[in-house]
Amino acid sequence: MSLALPNGIQLEANSGLPRLILTTQYAEAEVYLHGAHVARFRPRGASHDLLWMSRESWFEPGKPIRGGVPVIFPWFGPHPTRPDLPAHGFARTRPWSLVSASDDGDRAAVTFSLAPDDDSRRLWPHAFELRYTVEVGRKLAMTLETRNLSHDSFTFEQALHTYFTVSNVRQIEVTGLEGREYIDKMDGGARKTQQGPIGFTGETDRVYLNTADTVTIRDEGLGRAIAVSKEGSGSTVVWNPWIDKARRMPDYGDEEWPGMVCIETANAGENAIQLSPGMTHAMKAVIGLK
Ligand code: TA6
């Protein structure tokens, strides 16, 4: 890597996948070049990292990291017509390029880019560029820009698939989505309306639609509340695998499911984005302690 890094940003390339450590007076974070994957975010003084990481996660080229913030593009979930293709697209398993790095003591920021390659073109034949900026300060801000570099419109789905650390998923509440419509993937994709705060009593996999709402994870067990706010996102996905699905995932410990919840900032399903030639779309997620 030829880019000169400021003091608050260190490159660790000695073992495994190269990663950047961002340190400010307010928080520390870790970002892998693989998938431009934010793996950790810990405000100074916080008892636990805000982001969850499986002890069984892979950290290998070509494989997704299980935890932190996977960058999902250009489709969400299984490919709509090709079950043989990787779930959640290809952005999270590609090496991204570091474009810039800055640090003013209060805020450290890195920007990555991803362009098509021969493999991705076989999966998704459109000319695009992704630019992804991660800002570490009192909060963690992640902005994903998608540029259409082709002569035709294209439609894509995307998500910042964020895994959060919680004390016990059975004892937390997620608020902010009351009254919103969602697709219940645990009930054959039935369309429902959220009644009151979200509690967890089993495998939960919901795509909330047409919502720009800030979501809060209320975790009395850890004595904290985490706010997830967003811009440029119409969907919020809420997921916990519970017992059986946890057992089916090779990169996820059988007993880990109580300690995490995913609140994902997305544009999925009917909220997919149609982008005209030459245009850019930005989606931003901001997470922090309330
Ligand atoms: O965001 C929820 C979800 O779509 C679930 O259905 C589950 O598959 C999860 O993503 C994890 O997907 P992955 O491909 O990372 O195992």
C-alpha cells in the first residue's frame, strides 16, 4: 500500500488479512481491506465493542467475515434467479482499494473503492464504482456511494449488514419501527405491520420497508442503548438466527446466537435502487451509544 497513513491510522499486515486500526480520542475501530469490512467499533470507556464478531468467523480471501459490517451489493439475500451464486452479492468478498485516509484527532476516516473485475462482470454485467467512507469519532459513520458508469440504468440492492453485540437477545427491545410494514421471512414472506417494540422469541428475519427511521437497541443487560440512524436507505433488516440456524452455519458458533442482533441499513426488495447513467446514490448508516 503506497498511501501515507496519518498517525491515528495504522496498517496491520503482518498476519492474515490486512487491516487498518483507526484510533481517535473518542473511539477505536478496525477495518479490513477485504470487503472494506468494519470489524470493530468501540467507543472509549465502553464495556463491550458495539459490533459483534463470531469466534468462528473466516478471515480468508473469497469468504465473508461473520460479524461487524458486511457490505452487501448488488443483490440482497439469495440471487433472485441463480441459487448457485453467492448470497448477498460479491462486494463483501472482494479486496477493496484504499483511496484516502485522514485523521484530525477527533475523527479518523478512510475511503475505499471497488470497481468491476472479470469475475464480477460474469455475475453482474454493469459498469459501476463503489466508494465507501468509514468515519470514526464519537459515532461510527459509514457511507456507501454507488456510481453508474454505464450508458444504461441499472437496479441494485445493498445493505450495511451490521452485527451488534447484546447481552441476551431474549432480553433486549428494538424500537423505532412501530407501525412499519415488514416482510416476515419466517412466515413465508408474509407482509405484516409492526406492533410495538420488537422482542425476540425465536429465529427472526424481517425486512422492514419504506422506513427512514432511527432504530434503537435497548439493552438493559449491558446498561446501554445503541442508536442506528440512516440516510438514503428505505429498508431496515432485523435478524437473529436463533438455535437451529446458528447450528447450520459453519462460521457461527452454536452457542453464540444470544449475544448478537443484526440491524441492517439497506435498500432491498421493493426499495431496490434504480440508478440512471452517470448518477450516484449514497446510503449512510450512523451508529453510536445513546
Ligand atoms: O440479513 C438477514 C439474512 O438475509 C438472513 O436471511 C441470513 O441469511 C443472514 O442474512 C446471513 O446471511 P449470510 O449469507 O451472511 O450467511
